[in-house]
Amino acid sequence: MPSIPWPEARRLARAAAAPLEVVRAPLDTALGAVLAEPLAARTDLPPFDAAAMDGWAVSGIGPWEALPARDRGSRYDEPQPLLDGTAIPVHTGEQLPPGCSGVLRREQAVVEQTSYGPRLLVGDADTATPSGRPGYVEPGTDVRPRGQECREGDVLLEPGGVVTPAVVGLAAAAGHDELVVVRPPVVGLLVLGDELLSSGPARHGKVRDALGPLVPAWVAALGSRCNPPIRVPDTVAELQAALDDANVDVVVTTGSTARSTADHLHTALAALGADLLVDTVAVRPGHPMLLAALPDGRFVVGLPGNPLAAVSALVTLLAPLLASLRGESGADLAAEPDALLTAEVTSHPAYTRLVPVIRERGELSSSARPVPAVGPAMLRGLALGDALAVVPPSGGARGSLVEILPLP
């Protein structure tokens, strides 16, 4: 069976799934999910005229009678109207009283003691020197008017966007305690390989498992949830049972994707009646990757066992699949402009290459500098880089343009 071209494999993975069900999520759990409904304001923002600076709320033309500050107990009550020619101390964000024409900043406020009581003037607070216009504050100065950002009912965000920390903050400010989102996919991770250790350095012919820690972190960066990894012995029966028992949306397996006598994934999937949607991809590293659909609607993404090859499968198949399940458009697509390769990269005549690089942005263009240690079993180059360069078949010449896939 011929390998599927890399761009086509990504397209097939995206087309394989539809968005999951819509749920209501508290703000503290909605981060990373995708909005399923428009986010509308439940209040004006700001909800009242507010002070933009610490200082004095003034009314009309001064000098002003300097009134005492409101005590803390009454600061959050509806303020009494401010009479013309008077002023009252205010803090940043505090509700301004009716009749306030502007805010005189604290560093520009001079308070003089007179026989009639304290008097406020415009000037230099440090030297207590009045200015040439000691009784004038431009109307609206340092006032955040009610509804400056939005009005109640305004649509703040359209559906389809990712809930970022800023979105969580905006939703809270706009009066929301929860958000309507597409349920984030739940991923189960099956770590295959009797030669793998779960702790400590390599010993006794066994090597440390790198994908058990790597994959959940990568899945989280893709806005999904990953259950703790499960170690599965290298037998068909154990693998088939683990696949069948996984109560998740997507099962990710590590290793066993080739077709040698020691690789059991194809056999286990066939026994479960799985439909192989992608079986090997024309990409290096990582070409023996696969995507399968189980009869009950769950998906299986098979990653090669070598770490960098597994990452290649993550960005090729898992990222677009999760993007579709999350209802997010463009999540698996390059978010960076093409970049110029600063050094020649050895290409393959028929396969795409995914090469770890460091992006360097110039005034007119961006460049991609390849890093060392990029063998299929190596992670050092990936840790040094901040993106993957997509080198097309027979490409890779120095100075050529390559697509850039940012790394989490």
C-alpha cells in the first residue's frame, strides 16, 4: 500500500471527525476549549463612569472645595452627586459621583488650607505650586465612561475561537461564570514496548520512555485532555484489550506501527473491526504512522516508537484530528509565514521532511536555521528548536522558502 502524501494525510485527519458535543464549562475549566456560542456582555463595561487615575473627582470650575474621602464602608454604595465647585478623592477604577466633570491626577493636585477649609487647585503636588490655570480640568479628563468598552448585550467574541486566559478574564469582567464550549477531546495514551523504563536512566538493555511524559503535555498544548499513560505489554491480546477498554475520544499508541512480527497494532485493530483511514505517510521521520476509526466512533492514532518520529505523527495526524473534534478552524495549520532556510537540508526524493529549526525574524523576512541532533530517535534538536520546517520532496536548498509549523 503506497504511503499517503503528507499534505493529504493532514487533510484526511481533519476530515475524519466532527466537533464534539456542546457543554457549559466553569471559567476555571474552560481554558483551551473552543467557544460554541457568541460571547455577549451581561453588563456595560465599565459598568459605571470610573476614575482612570488616583486623584480627585472635580465638578465644574475651581478652585474646588476639597471634601473628605468617603469611608471604606460607603465607597461601594451609590455615590452622592458632586456639587459644582467641589471635589472628592477617588482611586483608580472607583465609581465617579454624578456631577463629576473630570479627574485631577494626584500628582497634579495642590491642596491649600484656607480659613474656609481645604481648597484644591491644579499644580505640582511635589512643590505645592499652583499652575497657570489652577481652576481648570478639561471635561472628561481621566474618566472611563460607562460602556466605553462595550454595552450590555454586545457580542464580544464570535464562536470558533479558543478560550485563552484573556478570554477567561473578559468573560468574567462581562459577568459570566461559565462559558458554552465544545467539549475538549479526551485522549488515552497506551505506551507499548517491554524495553521501556518509566523512571531513572537506561539500564540492563532497556531505555527510558520519553513519550509517556511528552505526549500528554503536547495534547494539553493542543487544547485537549490526556489521561495518565497506561503501559501495555507487547502482546496482541493485551493491546487489543487496552484499545477496547479505553473510554476516551482518541486513543494514542506509541510504537508497534510497522508490520514486523514484533508489531501488533495492525493485528489488534483488525480484530476490533477498525477502519484504517491513514496507514503510513510519505514523511520523514515517522512514516509508519496510522489513523484508524473504531466501530464505536473512537479514533486511534498510532505513533512510531522513536521520539522525533512520534512528534512528526503528532503534528501530521493528531493535531488536525483534535482540531476537528474541538471545533477549531486552522488549529493544525501553520500560523507563521514561510521562512528562508539558512542552510541546506538533506531532502528525500519522494517524502516530505519535518526538520526542527530556530526561527529568526528579520525586518523583511523570516529565516529558519536547522539545529543539530535531529535523528528519528532524538529529542535534543526538537528541544533546541521552536518550529518544524516542512521541506517538500527534493527541496531543502539553502535560501528556499519552507512552511513553518510552530512548536508548543
